Amino acid sequence: MKNKFPAGTGVMWKAKEKQLSVEQINGHVAKRNRLIVGRAPENTEMLFTAAELYGAMAQCSSRAKMDQHAARAQVQMCRHLIARHVDDKNDRFALLDTARTLKDYVGKAMTGLVGDGIAYLQMVRDGYRWVDHFENHAVHGKPPTTQSPDYVFSRTGDLFVALAESKATKGASRAAFTKTVRDGYHGQVEPYLGRKIGTWIASHGYAVGSWMKSVKKAEIFIDHTVSSGSSSGNGEDPSENSDPRSVRFGSYCGVLTLLFGPDIGEAARDRRWRPSEQTFTTVDWLDRTWIVGEDAEWETLVVTGEEHLIFKSGALRFVNGMALDMEVARRVFALIESSEGDLDLMGELPEFPADLIEAAKRSGGAIFPDGFAVLGREEDLSHFSRISVKPPAQAAPALVEIELPADALVAEGIRLMEARLPSSSNADVVEENQARLFLTHE
């Protein structure tokens, strides 16, 4: 039988937990400003699975200002490429020599996305919980430069935020890439420190570089703001007050983009979406309930003069293997429908203990600190249901009559749902390639 994997790869990367270390850290003293308070990276080594890297890449791509359908397709493409160009044997993460056979434009896209995912995982391991794209927030006054960083990260209990710029290469020399990361910090991160942007102030920042030239181990290079004191982030001047809750809200708008597509993600960010008018698929996994992402064609319905939107899907829905914790989702939905945009709802969000995150890894999935997840193996999933979520004034989600005790099937990384609907439903059944899809007529 002909080997279907590239020469030298062994078994494609599926289960092996990979190790990646921070090999180079360079601190930079910022200009004198009492609002700039540096923070050195504390995490210098991490382990991650293929599912974690995939979820991290998806988290980063969902917030870029590009066609989000194309962004999702690009992440899926890179997910399959990485699986075939990273082995499932060695402990260290590295792109194998086979990756150099890719067309240059494909290789660059994969390298950039992998670098973004690694930068996100590094920040998460260092205690940051929420992420949004910098470009989603307005700079007060004249921008200090035409360049900008990639991401804004927020930590629990910190009024300030961190800026982050991702760099990645699989071809440059160590010296050349060291300069690239340093220039990224000075040119794209440092100019914005201490400035009011949106509702928040960035007190520190990082340039996180993924050097992947070696086929034996990749390395992380970090340039960061040196610690130089402390500040509360709430000065006497109101323009100096920092409120990171808009970053947290933006983080969940990105998650909704991943779950339901860009139309819903953008409408949620503008608070024009009405979750209480929708129905959602849920699943039980690891003793928690999750709202499951669905790929569907959504028809926008304008239901009020203020252009509050609900979305009606077509008859066929594909469960896409991504999810959001139900408890977190209820809080986010309440904020979206709050008449005054009550950002206090972004305050006390549930934490996810380490043992739950490890259980997700063993299940072949991943849970991230904000409550976003890549679902695990189908045998670990149970009790699919359709629910509606009551408006914010009411306490709990309300289950509708239709339940979906479902078997999850996997085809090329997309999870499909086999739904046994009540006999009163008008349903057509289509069978193809062992995956049974139900077409429902609403």
C-alpha cells in the first residue's frame, strides 16, 4: 500500500502533545510615563496539542478585517497542512522539511497563522484571558504611527491591557529574525503604550516571534516592556482611566464569528443582534453544557426600527466542532441585549480549572480561558438539544420542545449532527457517505 503521508513525517500530527520554549527574551525601557508599567513574560515553556493550536489560530483569524468566510477556510486549510508537516512522534514542535515543498504563498500563509496561534498560546499561558484585534478600537487623537500591533490582551483583575505583535518565519536566520521581532516591538507596540485607545490604556506590550527554521525544534523570541513601577490605571484625569471590558466584549464577538459566521459576529459587536430571538444547539461535554457552532446560510431579518437583527437559517445546519460555555454565553447574550450596554456583565465570568482543560485535551479537544472550545471526540459528547435563551431580565435558558439526542460524526474535520426529530416535524432524510443529514422545514 502506498504511503499517503509525506516522506519523513511518520504519522501525521493528531495526538502528540508538543513542547515549545521561549529561548530569547529582550526587555525595553519605555519613555517616562506613569501609565506605562512593564511586565516581563513569566511563562517560558508550554505544551500544546494540535487541537489547541487549531483553536488558537481560529481565535486570531476570526478578528482580522478580512472576509471571515475566507479566513475560516484559510484556517481549515492550514489545520490540514500542519497535520501533514508536523510529526506525531517527537516531543518538540517543529515544521518538517516537507513544509518547504509548499508553494511560497501557501507556505507564508501557514507560517503566519501558526505564528499567530503560538503567540496567542504564549499569552494565554502567561495569564491573559481575552483577546481582540487592535484595529477594532479607535486611537484617541492622532495615531503616533501608520503601523499598529496585531492584538490587545486583557487579564483578570487588571485595568490595563497588553498589546501584542506576532512575527513568524521558517526561513530567516536567527540574527535577522531577532531584528524583525525587535523592530516589531519598537515600531508597532511601543508607540501606543500609555495612550488612550477606545476605553482602555495599554501599559505594556510584547512582540512574540516564532522562529521555525529548524526542523528539530521551533523557538519563541519575545521583546517586551521592562517593569518600571506601578499605577492603578485610574488617574485624576478621566482621559487616563482604563476600562478593559470593551476588549473582553470584543473577544466574545470574535468567538460568535467563529461559531455562527461574520454576519452574526458583526451584528453582535454593534448590539444589533437579538440572541433571545434565536435558537441554539447545545451539547453536554465534560459535565458542562456548551452552545455549539453551526455553519449555515443565515437570512437577516430586521425586526425593529433601530435595526435590531435576528437571523433565520436555512434547513440544513452543519455543527462545526466549535463551542462556547453556556454560562459564559448567557452573560454575553445579556450584554448584547442590554439597552445601555451594561459592561458590568463582563466582570465576574466563570474560570475554567486546570483539570477541566486537561480533560478536554484527553478528549481530543481544547478549552481556552475565555470559554471558547474545540469539542473533543464524538463518544464524549451527549444530549444534543435545541434551546432558546430568555431575555436578560429572566434567569435561565429555556429548553424548547425539540431535543436532539445525536450521534456526532466526523468528516474532514467538520462535525456533522444526526438529529432524530419528533415525528410531528416535517423532516427529509438524506444519506450520503455514512453521514446522515436531516433537512428540516420550518
